[in-house]
Amino acid sequence: MQDCCRRPRGGDRPGADVAVGTLYRHFDNARSPMALTLDRLLTAGAAAGTIRDGVRGRTVLRALGGISGMRATEGRREDAVRITVLPYDGLRYGAEAAA
């Protein structure tokens, strides 16, 4: 079995590791074009001086994935707003136009 199929989420169910591994490969295929698109947007923003340089699309995509994985439960809305602002402020920090 490939390493990508050895995920703890599969549990003890027969075949669960294989199914989860397949799911991860599927999303990897989708993530790559999104990360490349984000790279282009980030490069353009850095060239315009509106966001800082040196941030990769894959990093932003992972941050957005973490934010989107938050559970929408009572009292979490304020947390979600504050957490969403962090990457936005982080991208602007040190940018020429933001100074």
C-alpha cells in the first residue's frame, strides 16, 4: 500500500485507508491548478505593491483550507472572522502600498 493511503482517518474499516488515499490524490489534482493560479495572483499583487512578496499559493490554499474546516457552532462566528483576517493582514504586512 502506498504511503498516501496510510491515513489515520480511515479507521479500522476494511478498505477505508485505500478510499481515503484515493480521495487525497483526487484533491491533490485539484489543488495544484488552484495553487498555480494563486501564485500568479500573489505575484501580481506583490508587483503592484499591495501584498508582500514571498508568499506561495500552496501556503495560502492551506490557510484557507484550515479556515474552511472550522465548525460553524454557537460562538464561533467571531473566531472565524478574526481567523479570516489573519491571512489577509499577513499578506499586506510589509507591502509597499500598505505602508
